[in-house]
Amino acid sequence: MNRTIDGDVWESPTAKNKKCLLTISLLVSNSITTIHKCLESLQPLLEQVDSELIIVDTVGAEKSDGSLEVAKKYADKIIRFEWCDDFAAARNAGLKLAQGEWFLFIDDDEWFDNVDDFVTFFKNKTESKKYNTLFFNKHNYSNLDGTRYNEIKVPQCVRLVKGVAFKGRVHEQFTINHLPSKHINAFVHHYGYVGKRNKSKVERNEKLLKEALIEDPQNMHMWAQLLAGYGIRTEENREKTKKEAIKALKQYEQIQEKSNGVQRDGFTVLAYLLKILMVEKEWTAALEVKEKYEMMLKLSQYEQCILNNLDYILFVNLKKENEATRHILNYIKNYRWLQKHEGEYLNQESFYFKNDVSLAKLFGLSANLLIHEREKENWQKILHVAEKLPWAGSVKYINQALPIVILAAYHENNLKILEDVCEQIADKGGKLPVIFGIAVRAVKEDLEVDEKKFVKFIAKLQSEDAFILIQRALDAEKTGMFTQRMSKLQKAQVKCTVPCDELFSLLIRNKIDPTPHIESLTYEEYLATVNQIVIVYAKKRAQIPAFAEQIEQIWDICSKRELLLMSLRHKYLFSPDITTAEIKNELGNYADNVVNFAQTIYLPELLEGETSSMLPSEIRFGIFVQRAIAERKAEHEAQYLADLRQGLKYYEAADRLIKRLLREYDEKNQKQQQVNAEMSRLGSQVKVQVLEMLQRGENKQAEPLILELAELLPGDLEVKKLWVLCHRGL
């Protein structure tokens, strides 16, 4: 039977009442929509790890929305806490009952996606004894769909030692920074700041923070939280944040003994103020504030990164180029230090300016520097920066920096540094990422680059990656080594996927069937290849007809061939500078490709008659264009025009194309009408002359003129009558 202890604590009859490995403490208010998810997500952890669950009831049974009854099904203990606008006090109520070696706390509007990492950690005695704080991820959602969120690392699981307690009315934290720390990939969903709930929580937090600051005006943690709540997104919020930040920094100046925590929060206040001044373009004021307070702060490497980023923006706008460059280099140095000291990175990390300290930010800043040096053709400086960059694990951030570094390595003929970069970004099997090939292709298009020399340079890289094998084959084209290089490509079964699509053109140029390098591609892979080939040939549009003709000579008809050809010819025909003569030359080929492609994937009956409305518009257009061209060859002009107009009805994108053909026909027709009218006028004059000659009996002289009229006006009845008169006499 359930029982109550001292009138304050409800205890389950199955409660262990003994030391255990883990205590989970949960604040419960009125979150009936989420508490089921919360408790269910904890169940695997409670079942697999020696643990207990303590519920801190902050509303009371009489005011509960049913959450308390739900909690009783899972809890070992429930302690009643009379809410007093103090989160630390509520957390400490649960902490006092804890019997675990470790203490994990969350709220009833949060739930874990998966707790396997927790289970693994606590079952590994070596791991659980080695560390004192466990960080996990929290997704703070800004919409109900769960598609927008801010991810932060939270130290909400600690080893319990003497002196550990919570402090802070709101945004509570532990009194002890308990090292060493470990981060696990488990994450908790938190929807507490979505919609109306967000507004009410922000207002509640602001009230509690201001009350705490009245009691303790030098509490920098409360100041930092207050500013974070306001933010800097709107002008109104910036005004509030600026006003409070100035107050906070004045209080900071008066603090005699500044602990590490106080300095961290003081830096946060300074950073908010600097960001606002920069938004307001108060560059000189920002510099003065920075110089005044920077000397009062002992910054961690993480905070130095944040300040390096702000310094870069500041000095760029103050036109102090060398200073701006120095701060980018300092950012790289500080971030590399954090990478090498994972535990310190974890402890220094702050949720306030999380996006300012990341690989994305590092490579963004570095790209700015490299672009600047690229404009000055300072290739050695670029390579100097490249040597300092953390390329490993950064593939998705290097798209701007990598082409500049490759270009610099080429100009300096420095293969070694490029080898180093490739080694860092390649996977364990030595395969280079797609971005490398894309970067090389971008450099090839640089007007200052000799493509043949550049290909030779890249081909020297000590890599067996498919893209490098293709560069070696390109380098060997029209030499005795070409066959050997191509044999190696075929043996490696290199596919014509992006960025290896260059292989396709190489095969076609050398009259080699591309089928073995294409047949195994998925539709998505092949479509990407087609798009890339079209992009390449769009820049040399005049070569498309000849290239398409080569493809048809080498590659047997199939759906993939026709898709590529229709795509190439579409790009050619729909070019803004296409001429009418070029349209007439290639339109039939394009239509044939469209129809051939359609015949490989659609039922024949869908392509007949008026064609099925289920077909894509371009397919229907191609079918009617093919029919129109057949009618033109048969000299059925009326049907030719009708089919063109019908095709245009299905594919409005061809409006300009078809109207040019129709306009040409109209112009030709008008000219013919003008010629006919002139012939008719001249014929009438000759008819009168012939008739006068016949009347004078000059029949022999009139006969040649009548024959000329017959040629000029075939089928004219008056000419026939004149011929009869000429031979019968008057």
C-alpha cells in the first residue's frame, strides 16, 4: 500500500530506499500533454540501470491536471514542493532525497529520443568512474512541427559529491563545476518555448530575473540570462538589451573578486553589448567598449573565439585590414586548441553564442580572408592559412575555401600542401569527397589557369580516388599512356557520377561506348550527371549539335542516352541567342529524342492521338513537334502549322521557339503572295499585248509570249484561251 512520509513525501511500495547508481529527478507541474512521453522515455533507463525516479510536485494534487496521477505509475518518490518562484529551491528538494551516485534532472515538458547512450555509459564502470559530469544535447524547438530548433549541450547529469546543490531562481545551475566531463549523443526534446507558452515563460523569467537582481545586483549570471531573454533581433529588444547591458557592466566593474563563472557571465554581457553596437554601426563606440572591458576579463579559448569573430567584423568596418586578418588567424588558433582539448571545449561551451564558435564559422571567416588574398594573388599567404585550417571532419564547410587553396597550390606548384589537404578530407578508404572534384572543376574554369597544365598538376596527386584517375586519363589523352590509363579506369569500374562526369565526355571524344560506366547508376545519380554535363556544355553551346551527333554514333539507343540528348538539345534550342536556322536544324533531332525517351518508359497508347494528359508537358510537346516535322516533309503545310500550335498549347516554355517558326512561315507566305500579285500584274499586261498581236494577225510572234505566260501563270484560264485563239485564228 502507498504511504506518505512526514506529510510531504509520497513513496511507492516498490521504492528501494537504498543507495543506487542513478537518481532521476523530474519537476512536475501541469504538462499533461507531454508527461506521458517524458516518463515513457525514461523507462528503459530505469529498467536497465540501478536507479530511482523522484518527482517534485510543484502544483499539488488539488490543482493537478492529472499529471501527478500519471507520475505515480512510474515514480519511486514524490515530494510536494510549494512553488515559490525559485527553480533552484525546487531542484534542491528533489536533490535532498537522492540516493544515487549520479543525479539526472529534467522537466515534464521534455523527453528523450533514446537513452541507449546513458545505459551504455552507466553500465561501463570504467567510464562512469572516470567522469563527474555528463553532457547531453537539448533541442529547444521554436515551432510545433519540430523543424526549427537550437541544439545546446547541457550538463544535467552529475556525480553527487559534498557541496553539490542548485543556485539561481531561474535558469538554475550547480554550485560546483564538476570535472572531468563527457559528452554523449543522447538528446532531449524541449517544446517549452513554442507559441503562447514561450511568451508566458519569457515574461515569467524576466520577472524572476529582475527580482533576483534587486536582491543581488552583482549576480552576473542573472544579468546574462536577462539579456539572453531579450535578445537582439528587433530594435525594441536591442534597446532593452543595450540599456541593461550597460547597467550590468557597471556592476561588473564593482565586483572585487571575480571568479571564473563571474568572468564568463561578464563576457556574455560584453558580447551582447558589442553585437548591438555593431548592428547599429557604432564602430568607434564598440571599439572603445571592447578595449575598456577586455582588460578586465580572463578569457577562455571559447570566449576568445567569440571575441575574435566580433573583432574581425569590427576591424573590417574600421578599414583596419591587418587587424581583421590577425583576428581570423587567432580564431583558427583558438578553435584548433579547443578541438585538441575536447573536455575543455565541453566545459567552456556556452549556449549564448553557440553559432559563433563552430567549424562553419571558422571556415566562413577563413573564406573571407582567402578571398581577399585571392584578389591580391597572394598565393603564399593563402597556403600559409591553409596549413592552419582543420580540414579533417570539415567537408561540408569547405566549399568556398577549397577552390582558392587548390588554385594557390597550382600557382605555387606546391603539391605537398594539396596532398595534406586531400589526406585530411578523404575517407578511410582514400576516397575524396565530391566537393573536391567540384572545387577542381571550378578552378579549371578560371581564365588565369592553363587547363592542360592544371590537369597535369592534379594528376600527380598520390591518390587512387576515381576523380584523380580520370584526371590522369585526361592528362594522357592523345599519348601512348592513354590506353593504359583508361584500362585502369575500367578495372576500377569508375562510374560517370558527379564530379566524375568528365569521364563521359572523355569516352565520347575517344569513341568509347559509355554504357559500362553508366548502366549501374541510379536514376538520381544519372540525373545529376546529366545536369552537370548540360551545365558544362551550356558554356560552349555551339558544340552541342556535334557532341550530340557523336553520342548517337557511339552509344546505342536507350532511355539514358535519349534523356541526355533531349536535355542537351533542349539547352541548345532554348538558348536566348538561338537563330531560326539553328532551330530548324536541331528541332527535329530534339523531338526524336523526346519521343524515343517517352517510348522507353510509357505505354504506346499514351503517346497516340491527342496524347494522354498524364504525360509530362515536354513529352506531349515533343510528340507534336515530331508530327509537325513529318507533315512539313510531306508538304502538308496546314497540318504542319496545326501540329506546331498544338504542341505549343501543351508546353508554354516553347512559346518563343515555336512563334519564331510560325513567324518565319507567315513572312515567307506574305512574300509569296506579293510575288504572285506582281506576276499577276505583269501577266495582265502581257495578255493585253498578246491579244492586240492576235487581232493584227501576228499569231506566230504571239506564240512565244503565250508560252511564257503559261510558265508564269500555270493553270490560268485566260492564258489557255489565248493559246486556242492563236492556233484557230480570230
